[in-house]
Amino acid sequence: MEDRNTPLNYSDYTVVQDDTRVVAKKFMANVFLWMSAALMLSAFTAYFFAGNPQLLQYLVNANGRGLNLLGYAVMLAPIGFVLTMSLAFNRLSYGAILGLFLLYSAINGISFSFILLAYTAGSIVTCFASAAGMFGVMAIMGYTTNKDLTGFGSIMIMGLFGIVIASLINWFIGSEQLNYIISIIGVCVFTGLTAYDVQKLKRIGTNADYVGGAAATTGKLAVMGALSLYLDFINLFLMLLRLFGKRK
């Protein structure tokens, strides 16, 4: 029987490092695959509903002003999906987690259809392309940097809580100036969170506890990682749209 206390020689260490890198790259590839699938599903659903105003009529009041009960359910349902996926992670199967994530992105697309109707196509495309470029740069930085971004991420998370609180306050007072400030801070926060989340996911992929672990658990972690990056991208896009989007 091999002695467990025998140290690895250099060649063994190199093999372990190579295997870890392969697993990490595969894990990150799955994360970005599911994130991209969710974005495309949201975009398709938004385009489909925006092109069929009769479907949107089911979400607004008869007088055309404000959302009805179903409309509020559609707007608030994504929060329930995220909480369910997070709190019931250990109890849900990989298929259930993935199904909830895809359903979440589809319902998000329904709410985004109102954005397509409110803003010009040119500003939507411009803001989406800008968000994609900023997201891509920060994702590469987060993946390649050797600097620990944990402290930086903690600051970004604090900023996120600040945005939520300020947005709730502004919901009551309706200040355009405060909305502008929130949007600027939001762009900075979600840009920073992108780098932090990518680095965190890379570490999950290279962590010895997950390397060679159960495929279902690794798959669920990849879906939850895709959810994090999906939220970073969507919120970055929405903040840019609030800043630079031109309304119809």
C-alpha cells in the first residue's frame, strides 16, 4: 500500500496542477455557457412579448395604467426563484436548479419587454454592447489577476446594499438627480462585482474540495455561478440604460 505521507515529486505535482487547471477551465466554460443561454432566453422572451402587445395586456390594468396582480407577480417572481435556488441548493437536484434558472431568465425576459417598448432600439443596442465590453474586460481581469479581490469584493457588496436602500428611498421621493447618482454608482459596483465573482468562481473550480467531486454538485455550482454573472451583466446593462438610454 502506498504511504500517504510520501511527498509528491515534481512530476506528480505538475500533473496535479495540470489536472486542476483543466477542471477549472471546464467549470468556467460551463458557467459562461449557462450564463449565455440565460441571456439569450431572456432576450428572446423580451423580443417576443414586446412584439405582441396583446400578451402584455394581461400584465397591466384595464385602463392601461400600472401593473395588475399578474404583472406584479411576474415582476416579483424572479426574487422568489433566486431565493429558492440559494436556500434549497443542497436539496434540489441539478435538473431542478437548472430548470429554475432557465425559467427565471425567461420570466425576467417578460419584464424586460417593457424596456424594449420604452427605449429606442439604437440606445438599447449601444448600452448592451457597452455592457458586454465592460463585462468582458472585467471578467478577463478577474480570471487572470493574481491579486486577491476578496476585500475589493466586500466593498462592492456594501455598495450593492447601498444601491438597494437608495433605490427604495428614491421609489418614494422620485428624485431624478438621486436616480442619476444611483446609476453611476451602480455601473461602478456591478463592473467591480464582475471581476470579483469571476475570481471567486475560478477558485471554486480549482478548489480541491470540488475537483473530482460529484458531477451533480459541480453542475449545480456552475449554474449558481452563471446566475451570479447573469445578474452582474443584466444590472450593469440596466444601469447604463438608465444613464444613456433614449426613451421613445
